[in-house]
Amino acid sequence: MNKMKKLAIATGCFLLLLVCSLYCSTNKAYAKEQTEFIVGFDAEFPPYGYLDESGDYIGFDLSLAEEVCKRNDWKLIKRPISWDSKDSELTSGAISCIWNGFTMNGREKSYTWSTPYLNNYQVVIVRKDSSIKKPADLKGKVLVVQSDSSALAALTGDDATQANRQIADSLKELQQVGDYNSAFMNLESGMVDAIAMDYGVAVYQMSAKSDEFRILDDSLSAEQYAIGFKKGNTTLRNKVQTTLLEMLYDGTLENIAKEWGLSKSLCLSFDDKTYIDGGAVPTIDTSKLTKVTPAPDKQSQTKGSKNKVKKLSAAQIAKQLRKGMISTLL
């Protein structure tokens, strides 16, 4: 009997030591991971992430990630990925998160999400002198969308609203093109009356055409962007979330959004107390935070490397967008 007790005690001690060893190893590994932050992104999806003329990866989301890393003393690694392999990249640990105009709607249970930080809309673009003031005015008009795009889905997809279906049915024609360069050329020439597309990409496109076109105030549909982490990685999620909330409080988030013409789309809020998975959103300590000076709104500009604002030509924009817009639907 004594031998059995001794064996049980010895076994218990061994298991306890094993658990402690594994716990310490995990903590050390996690601490090591925190020296760098690897952002997985589609390198052909401006203005959120793309390759500029100088060969640098830039974009709104990458600018946010840079500030998050700066505040946490992490090394930012920008890792362009094939959008088809984003899940395997995340699961394997090759990337820390997916942060690239990443729609959370419909993917709620697939990732550990931050709270949404950006609203995205499917909007309508018309010529500056057009009589079209709202989507309902498209009746009898020719509307163009990109093939397999969110705009097409908003008008004709399974989840399209009744109002959008009515708009689609009232059109003279709903054209589909392979890229938005063709769409804008057709709009400029008068071959079509309007384009339906993603708001952020519309702002980027119009950086080279702001004097010719305008965006209607009313959108066709809305979705939200958030940061996707590996399922269960709440620790890293919470750290990044806390930093973003600090950036929201001191005004840095707003300033970065202004640089990319996306300030009107920001939706990160202190009112979000719970994540979509039910976890509690961290509260921040504002005692050591200092408000930054508000930046001027740089709507209709795109940011280039070395703090210089650069505008790409319509052809260059189309080349960047052609793959990226389709891949985000997958």
C-alpha cells in the first residue's frame, strides 16, 4: 500500500513538473514571438495594402500596423500572401494575423476577431455633371460593376436587399467588366452612366480623377473590416486591440485614416465592450496618453513611401486592383 502511495505521489510530482515545464516553454515562446509582428496581406488591394512605384509595401492597414508595432516595440514584418492560402498561413504561424481590408461579415466563427475598425460600403460613382443623385435614379441607366465583385453581389446576390434588387431590375443594363480601368474609361466616354464599387477603392481610384467624378451619398450595402487572428489567440488579439483603442483615444487613428482618405469610414468605438466571440474588450489606461494634433484631411490623395504623397496613373491603379478586388471575395 505504501509503495502504491509513493508511486502515486511520484507520478503526481512528475506530471506537475511536466505541466510547469510546458507552461514556461509556452510563455518563453510567446514572449519570443512578441519581438515581431507578422502581418499577412494581399499586396494588390489598394489602399489597404499594395506595392508602390518605389517597390515599398504601403497602405492604410499597414500604416496602422506600423504604429501598433512602434508602440509595442515589435518589429513589423509585412508578408504578402496568396489570398487563397491565408488560412493555412495563419494556422501554421507563418503570419500573426490577417490585416488587409478583411471583411468579418460571414466569417465570424472562423477567426478570433478584433472589434471592427472600418466600415466599408458599396457605392455608386457618376460623372460630376450627372443628374443621378441617389441609387434610385439609376432607373433606365447603364450601370457597370466588376465581375465577381461585392458590388455585383449587393445588387444580384442571394443576400441582396429588396431595394437593391429593384434597382438592378430597373436598370437598362447591368454591365460587367474585368477591371475598373475599363469601367472608368466607359464612364468618362458616356458609354455607361455609373459604376458600383467598394468605397475605399473608389476613393483610391478617384485620386487621379477627382475633378471628373463624384460618389453618391447613399450606399448600396455595408460591411465591416476587422483584424483576423488565429482561432483562440486572444492574448495577441487583446494586445493589438488595446493599442488600437489607445490610438483612437489620442487621435492617431484618425490622423492615419485622414492620410488615406478613409476617416469617414472609421468605426472603432469605445462602446464595443464585447468581442463577437463573447470575450470582454480590454479597457485602456488613458492617464499616460497625450492627444495628438489633428491632421488635415487628405481626401483623394494616396500616400507614398518616404512620407511623400504619390498618385498612380489609372493604368497602374487598375493593375494593382485587378487581382486584389476579386481575391477578397474568397
